[in-house]
Amino acid sequence: MRTRNILWPTDFSETALHALSYAVEMANFYHVGLRILHVVEQLSGDENFQILAITPEELMQNMEAVAAQQMQGLLAKLDTDVKVETLVRRCEENNIAEQIVKEAQQGDIGMIVMASHGRTGLAHLWHDNVAEAVTARASCPVLIVK
């Protein structure tokens, strides 16, 4: 852990931004790099494309471009001396957790720091819990921030 980078997956939500402060603190403490990852979900189903004036591929490219702009905005606000790298990945099978774990395995990652949206009850059952899935599959430590 002490020589490997910190991975901070983000969906740009307020909860995820809260976890960023923990990721930066850990990276500063261990003097390691910070890798910021955003996974763009592939839209599926006919209901998502019935009113589009652009192709699904053009939509995905636009979503990736917006994510890259948001990453640049994050970088401008970060106050740290550690090396920061940003990545935008496309999730073809709508499995964000799998993409995060794959990045951790292939990217010299010593710890994943990510947010939990804290859903309970029926909301927990209806929505995929990415944090739980990453924790279950990752081979490195995972810090979940509420």
C-alpha cells in the first residue's frame, strides 16, 4: 500500500466529492499518486434512444467529453503536491464496479477510496450498490466514505 497509488472513483456527486478529501489525505500521508476515475455508463434499451437526434456512439462521446471537462474542473480545485492522473472509462456492460476493480488491478493501486450513497430499505434494493460490489471484488483495501 505504501508505494502504490490511491484510486478515487467518482460520479461527481456531493458524496463522492466528500470522499475526495479522504483520498487526497491518504495520498499525501503515504506520498503516493492519486488516480481519479469516472466510468461512463453505456445506455441500453430502446427507451433511451427513441428521441435522440444523434447516434448512441455520439452520445457516449459527448458524455465522455463532459466527464473530461468535469475532471479538469476538479484538478483546478485540488490543493496537493501528489501526482494526480485522471481517467474516463466507458462501461460497455453497465457494470461500473467491474470497471473500478479492473482499473485497481491493472493500475498499481494500493487502496480504493470511494463514496457510499447510503441508500437503505427499498432504495437499496432497487439501485446497484457499486461500493458493496467493489468491496467484495477488490484485491486491495477499500475505504468507503459516507
